[in-house]
Amino acid sequence: MAKLYVIYNRPKDQEGFEQYYYNVHIPLVQKLPHLKGAEIHRVLQTQNSIEPLYLFAELHFDNPAELSQSLSSLEGKEVQRDVLNLMKFLDKPPVISIVD
């Protein structure tokens, strides 16, 4: 299994972020090839960090090769470009990590 985590800090415009994220960005993510599942987790509390963490998105793929193929696809490139549209609601880009 391979997972991609996207970690967002608290948006400067929370209502705008929520609207765009759930109505535009998530539908694009759902079109990713090889996507086996996805979860969104709201941060309730953070310890040992000064970062104002807000949201974790977790995307599941069978293996790293399929994750890579997904990100390289037309749909994957569209999702990555769409992160720029989310930036008007954020102070800084989300952190993206790929794990096994």
C-alpha cells in the first residue's frame, strides 16, 4: 500500500476554503486513476508543534507505482494545478508526504 498525505494549516478564509475544497477540489481528487480510498481528518488538537494544523487528507493506492502513475495522469495534473486555486484561502501551501 502507498498513501499520500496532504496537510493543511488553518485557512485564512475557512468558509471559502470549505466550500471550494468539498465542492470543487474533492470531486477532482475522486477522479484520480488507481485511487483505492480517501479519508479526510479534521485536526482537533496538536501537540509539540506551533503550526495551526487544520486538515489531513489521506489518499490510498495499492502501491507506489500506481500512486506515481495517478499523479502523472491528466487527472493527477489537474488536481495538482487546482491546489493553486486553494491558495487564495491559505497562508501557505499544504505539506504533501508519500508514505508506505
